[in-house]
Amino acid sequence: MALPLRKTGPIETPLEHFELLHTPDQYGTAILWERHGLGKRWHKLAPDDPYIPALLRAQIGTRDGFITVNEFRYWRQVDNLKSLRALYVDIDRFLTLEDIADALHDAKLPWPSLIVWSGRGVHLYWLHAPMPAQVLPVWQRCQDVIIKALLFAGADPAAKDCARLLRLSGTINAKNGAVVQGHIYDPEPWNWHSLCDEILGPRVEPKAAKVLDLATARADRGQRLRTGSIYDWWHLVYRDLLVIAEQHWFGGIPEGHRDQFLFLSSVALSWFAHPSTLEVELTRRARTWTPGLNAAEVRAAIQPSIKRAQKAAAGETVLWAGQQRDPRYWYKRETLHGLMAPLIGAELAPTLRAIVSDEIREQHKRETDAKRDRVNEGRYTLKRDEYEGNAEQKRATARLLRAQGKTWAEVAQAVGYKDANSARVACR
């Protein structure tokens, strides 16, 4: 494999395009699709495959060649995601460089690393350091922000999933015969956190927590804000559903729960996969998960969430509780657990993170709290053992003063207790 292109300037070949996205650190398989060229076929470009350069050179001047932006384990499916490589936007109209500059300025977005004129539109890429699949919720959130910000310029709201294929530089758009041309403006990948800060806004630095008395804490308890995002939530839900399916690998999901399981899987996946790929991916999964259902029954189970995902991809919203929000399904933890509880055994329950009972949720919370360092968080000024040592020293001093004939009020004032009763209780 040739060394990756790491200079500014035009991209003239498919190999240069591939190398910019997927080298030098290729962790997963990129997918090449030839609609014409050597024949309508798919190619898996695995790490260290010595035939990649020859295959990509053969794409020069062919019609309709596409490649995945990201990398996967074996095949381009969300649950097979291996390595995220870039953020992108597909603009469905021809824009000049000046048009792009104006659009990015108005949208308050950084200048892209790579621009590809696809023949009838333009693709903008923001290259970033390779990131694992675990950051998919944040990646998807960035995608949504970019597309929403550039809708006025013609951004395709349907092109935002991690499994997307985009046209290769050096190939030909068969719809109008135009050569796909790219230009690198910054070959060095973004630091992931810096790019997220540019798109989502700077992260708020954690502040030291205020020490509140009991009455104030009770009053503020209802004002505590949730952290994370809807993408984090549904990513956890989907991972839990995969774990449940794995538990029932022999024979699949039990009868009576198959429709519900497929439906909830389609709901979770709709937050990450494009509607056009939902049915294909879930139909494939259903062969293992729900072997007793035919294709029509599978389609009926997942169709409601697909329709809502299509509305979301088109930029539609729905009115709920007086506010406009995403039309895709939203479910509470309690509801999901109630629906899936018959499939969750006692041994499986503690391994799940989202589809959990109140009891397991409290158990997870206790485990998380036990790992916290409240001194570093600013909640306490002393570690637990230091605090207990100081408290014991105060008690010893208070008992000595009391033995010397001091009143409890005098003891409290001398040692630092709130009042006489507090001193009396501490010394019991």
C-alpha cells in the first residue's frame, strides 16, 4: 500500500480518496460498491489487503463508484461498526467554493478537511482521528447538528448514518457524465474532542458542587438535570437487545414475544440507521432472532418505526406535550423493562444497562457511586478516612472537656459542633 496522501491539493484518483479516509491506521473493513465498472458488485477492503491499490486504480474513469466513510467488521451494518473516520454532509445541489464558504459561515461550522464535487452535488468531509464504535452516539449527534445547520444549503437530511457510501473521486457520475473531483484543504485529521467542541459547542467544565443543608437539598432535588443524549440512551437499549437475543440464541426469541422484540429493535436502530437500511438489516437479523416469523410478519412488526424514521429523515417533527420533537418512538426505562422482562433471566439482568428494573438500576447506581471520588468532584474537602479520623479526634476532645466539667454548650463551642445537642449525640 502506498503511503497515504498527506498534502493539500486536488484528489484525482480513487486510491488517493481511500488513503485519505482509511490510512495509515485502518482498523476495519471499508466497502467499495461498483454500480457499473467491472460489474455491479461489492468489494471488502480489509486492512493490509495487498490488492487494494490495484482494485482502486481500476476504478479510474468507471461509472458510479462508491465507498464507505467508516469501517466495519466484515460488513457495513451499524452493529458491525469498527472505526469512525469522518463526519460528512451530502449536499444535493451544485455549489461553488464561494457558495460553500458562505454556507459554512452562516451555519457557524468549521471549514471541511475535504470537499468532493460529486457531479450533481457536493460532499463535505471533516476528517478526525479514528474513533471506536463506542462514540457512535456523539458522532450521530454531530451529524444531526451539521445537517440541520446546512439544510438551507441543500443538505440531504437522509444521508447521516454511519454506514453511508459516498462517491469516489476519479470516477464518473453516470447521471450526467461528470467526473467526481475532490480537493484536500487540511489533510491532518481533527482531534475528536476539538471537532466535537467546534460543532456542538465547548463542553462545560464541571463546577465544584455546592454543599447544601438538608432542606435546600430536598428543595433542589427536583431541579437536577439529566446528562447525556437521546443517542446515548438508544445506543444502550440496542446493545441490551443484542445481549437478550444472544441469550436466546437456541431457537430464537420465544413465541409470544417475537413481534414485540423486533419492533423495539427497529425503534432503537432507527436512531442510528437510515430508514432504507432498517428493513434489510432487521429482516436479516430476524432469521436468527425470530425464525418462526415469515417476511410479511417481520415487515409488519418493524413498519411503524420505519415510517417514523422516514419522517425524521425528512426533517419532520411532531407535537407532543406542547413541544415539537423528533417523530421517532420514545420509551421510558420502566416501559421497556415491562415489555422485555419475560425474556430477562436473573443471571442476565445485572449485565444490562438500559432495560433494567428499579432494583437493578439502584444496584448500578450504588456500584457507580462507590467508584466516585467526591473530593475531586468538589463535593467534599476530605476523603472518607480523613473525615472519620477528624470526627474521632473531635469526639475524644469533647469527652475530655465534658469530663472536666464543661457544659454541653461549652463543649460544642470549643470543639466546633453546631449546638449542645449535636455535641451530646456525637459523644454517645
